[in-house]
Amino acid sequence: MKKKPAYFRVTGLILLATGIVLITAFVTATPAKKFDLDRFIEPDTCGGCHWEIQKQWTNSMHNLSHRDPVYTRVAKFLRQGLTRAGEIEEAESCVKCHTPVGVITGFPEKLSDDLSKTPEIATQGIQCDYCHSAVGVTQMYNNGLVLEPGHGEDDPGVKQGPFDDSKPDFHEAAFSKLHQSSGICGTCHNVKHVAFGTDLETTYTEWKNSPYNDPDPEKRIACQGCHMYQRPGIPATGSTHRPENPGSATEDSVERPHIFTHYFVGGNTGVTGQFGDKDKQDMAVARLQNAAKICLNTGKLAKKQLDVIVTNSGAGHSIPTGVGDLRQVWLEISIRDAAQNLVFQSGFLDGKKELSGEAIIFRTVLGDGRGNPVVNLAKAKQVLSDNRIPAKQQVTQTIALDFIPRKGSVISARLLYRGMPQKILNLIPGEPLGPLPVVEMAKVSQRI
């Protein structure tokens, strides 16, 4: 077991709290303000006591939010060539969620700043002291968190968390209802265009409108109920068991029925893999493979039609979620005759790893305000369409065929996922980016 310096030993958890209640709900408080950088504590300091939690967080997508090479290169590419003030403002604003400690301490203020000059602590992305200094919310989008950080290691202040009986030594602690709720996640996992108000990401709203947000608090499953229950071998989705994670937050602290995990796994397998974290890569695959189901209805083949039914069985939000025009979930369909000859295909990648226009893709399509689709979300003034699959709902896709499959034919369908269209990555100059991993979420095969 890793030995921790005596100075950093505490009996509580940085997540946890004393019985003092500083906040009990989402607080509409003062707007975000600037802080001195030295008010924030390095994650390594937190790891002195909470070393297992820090290990889980390291190379998570929260930790990598500033350094994610797909994010940085795509965001900078989409920023290029913009001339209209509102579009530029949106393209520059990514850092507010990807580099939050930097933004609230003065650098970077925008994407086009020299990010190589970002202070080290700010390069650590969404980190311990940032989240556990949150005391309220001003708006449920575009990072509306209100913070009250301490004053560095000499005076670390009060850390907010979900328990009410913790007595840490290094810092003070307070119970926070916010940290038990989806609201703390929703402030960044809902994104509106800063100039046009267009909904660019609606993960929190999708959850809020889903059956997982049950009116009965005892039945409600917040974001943490899946994403902070998962660990290796336990996907913890809506379609799997979500067993508690018993243990303690530090070597010396009290044993609890559940310690929230900090892997923060979503669907991203590519970036965590690039940083060599196979555990998080495998956990992302497991999450995707326990999020949806597909089946076939061959009852209309005589009419040259095939129905593919896709059910969102495990995600607490739409499939896909996030920036819905950039995530790709699609159907790959093939029909082989009795002699194994391929007689129909749809949704197969071409030589450039791109999808053709005929592929059935579940996504949002953004528009320029005049009904024309846009690739660059900085130009998005409207949502033209959204055929993503809401939580615990299913959709039927009817495939038109130009023939009637014969007896003995085999129909196969797969639901596939990747984090970004290769068509966009192929436009970015310089060193090739990708191809990103393609994950099989679900599959079905049926012989006629």
C-alpha cells in the first residue's frame, strides 16, 4: 500500500463533510468571479491522503479535459476563418469547461490564448479542489458553478461533499446536497451557444426529462448513480447492477457502504487509450456495450422493408449524448444470401474511415438559421433535427430494400459508436488525427 506523508493524513474525505450544512440546494449566488491562482490546491496534495481516488481520477476525461488532443485540435480548427463576432465568441469559449481553473484565475481566457503558457495546476482539467470548492449554481449551462476556494495549502478552507459526519484534519468539510445531485454535472454538461442561445449539448436536460429523474428521491438515479459507481468489471449502467463500492476514502478514515468512484467514464475510448490508461479505455467500452440493444423485425421483407429497432436500455440520457452533432452512433447493416454473397450493405466505413450519406446516424443536425446544415457549431443558430434515442425509449428504423431477401439469407445489424466523425478529423491539416476507435455497442443476426 502506498505510504502517505503524515502531514497529509486526515480522517475524512475531501468529498465528505462535517455536520455543518453550508448549502442544501442549488443556490443562485453571485456570478463567477476571478480568484488568485494560489487559492487552489494541487491534485497531488489531495492525493497525499486520497491516493486511491486520485489514482482513479488520473487520466480520466475530467483530468484530461485541457490536454485532450482531439478537443484541442478540433476546437482550434473550428475557430479558424471565423469573422462574425458571435461565432468567434462561441469558438473561443470552450476553455470555460475544459480549463476551468485557468479561466477563473485569469489565464487562459479564450481558446486562442497561448495554451502552452497555461499554469500547471490549470492544465489538470476538472480537478479535486475545483469541484469540491463548489457551493452553488448560477445557471445550468456553460459552467455556472459558484466557488468558494480556500487559500492554498496553509489555509485550505472548506471542502464540499456528500457526507455529513466527516472530521478531516487538513481541511474543513461541509455537507453539500449539490454534490449528491446531477446539478453539479449539469453546469458543464449543458452547453448553449454563447451568442445565439442554441442548445449545443443537453446531457443534463436529457437526464432531467428522463425516467431516471424520478419524483421520488429514493428512486431517482442521479448522474453519480451510474458514473460514480462504475469501476473495472462493473459497468454500472441503467441496464446492469450498480452495486455500492464499500471502503474508506483514506487509509485512516471510517469505512462506508459506498465511496464514490472517480473514473468519470463516459464513451471516450480513444483519448484515454492515447494516454495509456487501458482500465479507463476498457471501462468506456463496457459502458457503451451496456447502453443499448437492437433487434430485427423481418415481417415486412415481402414489401422490401426491414425494421431495425434500437432501444436505449442503459444510458440515463440520449444516445448519443454530449455535442450531438459530433458524436457518432450509427447502424451498420448487411444481408448475405445463402451462399454468403453480400447482397446489401449500409453504414460501412469507406477507405477514409468516413460514413456515406446513406448511413443511418443518430445525431443532432445544427443549422445556420436559414435551414442549412452547418458543420461548425460556432455557426449554429438552430437545431434542424434530432433523432437521438432518449433514455429508456426505442426507435424503429425502416430500411428500404430493392429486393426481397431469399430463404437462407442472413441479416446482420450492429450499433456502432465513435467520438467524432472522421470526416471532420480528415479536414484538419498537419499530423493525421485518428482514426478514433469504433466500438460495437450492440449486434443482432437473423437467418431468414
